[in-house]
Amino acid sequence: MPDPTPLTLVHADKALLRQAAGARILSTLSEVLAVQQTAHLSLTGGSMGSAVWEEVAVSPLRRMVDWSRVHFWWSDERFLPAGDADRNAQQVHEAFLRDAEVPPENVHVIGNADQFTDPEEAAAAYAQELRSCAPAGQDYPVFDLTLLGMGPDGHLASLFPGRSEVLVDREDVIAVRDSPKPPPLRVSLTLPLVNRSVRTWFLVAGADKAGAFARMQALARSSPDRQQLTATPASGARGSEQTLYLVTADALPS
Ligand code: 6PG
């Protein structure tokens, strides 16, 4: 029976976490594609967000997946020029997509600072692209798997503690300015749109995450209220059928 209550899976270190997460992605995608024509993935940035794709790129298990049927989306992006090494999509491109058999039209990258005047324009264009791939009768696609990181402050995507964006209660794509994590200009899915996901996995590595992760775990069996959500935005992300916290041992409260 599907259960969105977060399940914490502990890994001895970052190397094991990235290998295990890479294998889990591949086996899950092969299961999804066994029962439906396409799989929609939502990716994130950060060190773990790209590290797992380096593991996928070298895994013999990647042959389990028909990549021509996988769509890649991002839950957030840095508003930087095309090809900038700090762009989340650029990091996955270099880690995996560059050499994978994913049709370019299946890679849905959030707009860059060369294409758009500002992050608001890029956000509006991405919302439109998402809507263009929505199933009949729905406004947006449902992601089969969403990968997220969590910052030491408890942020997810580009939704940061204490910021008004965290509480936006509509499914949308928004601009984020003055981001506390550089670079300052970003584009992010709102939490309700992040939550249009069947499976939501957090990749949490490092002792610097222990405080925020303890707060997130404490809220795992409840629905965070506005104050809790504002303090720890990552606590608000759930998959409709599965939520996994894939963590390293040093990220657990000591
Ligand atoms: C970003 C990411 C951000 C990231 C977390 C965790 O654009 O910066 O989307 O949400 O996932 O900050 O990053 P680490 O895995 O590097 O700690």
C-alpha cells in the first residue's frame, strides 16, 4: 500500500549514498517504464543532485532503462548564462546527459539569462512548457520521481527558510531574487508543484545537515504548519506514494 510517510534510509558515507541512489533511480525507472510509456523525472541541483548522475553514467544497470521514454525536468535552476558551470542542468548534462540516448526534446531545461531578460520571464516560460506536457484534464504533468537536496538551513529547490516563496500555495513556477544561497537569481517550482510527484526522494549528505534533518524528521509524521514550513521548507515535500530520505550516517542527529 503506498505510504507517503517519509522513510529514512541511512548510508555509511557519501560514496555509498551516491552509488545506492544511482542504482535505486535505475531500478525505479525500469519499473515505471514497465507499466507506462513515459517517465517524468524532476531533478535538482547541489553536489548530490549531480553526483548521482555520475554514478548512473557508469552503471551497467543504465541499460535497464529505455532513455528515449524518459523526460528530464528540474525543480529549480540558477538564472545564469547558457552553459554556466553553476547551472543545475549543465551539471547533469556533463555528468550524464551528454553521452546518454535521451532525445533532446525530452530534456526540459529551465531558461537561462541569455534567452530571457529576467527570472520572471524564464519562470513563465517553464510553467508553459510544463503545461504543454500535462495529461488531458490536468494543468501540469505528474513526476514519477523527484530528486531533491536539502540545504543546511532546511531549504529545498530554491525555497528558502523565512521567504515568502515557501508559502505560495498554488502550483506554479516562480522567480527567486536575493537567494541566500548564491547565485542570487533563480527559478523554482513552488512546493505544490514540487509535490506533484509519485515518489519524492531527498539526498542528504554531511554533518552540516544534521540540525535541519532532525527538524525535518520530527515533522515526518505530521503535516507541517505554516510556521514549521517556513522554518524548514524541506519538511513540506511528499510523494503521493513514496517519500524517502536517503541520508549519510553523519547527517543523523547525534
Ligand atoms: C540548488 C539546489 C539546492 C540543493 C541543496 C543541497 O540549486 O542549489 O537545488 O536546493 O539541492 O542546496 O545541495 P548539496 O547537496 O550540495 O548540499
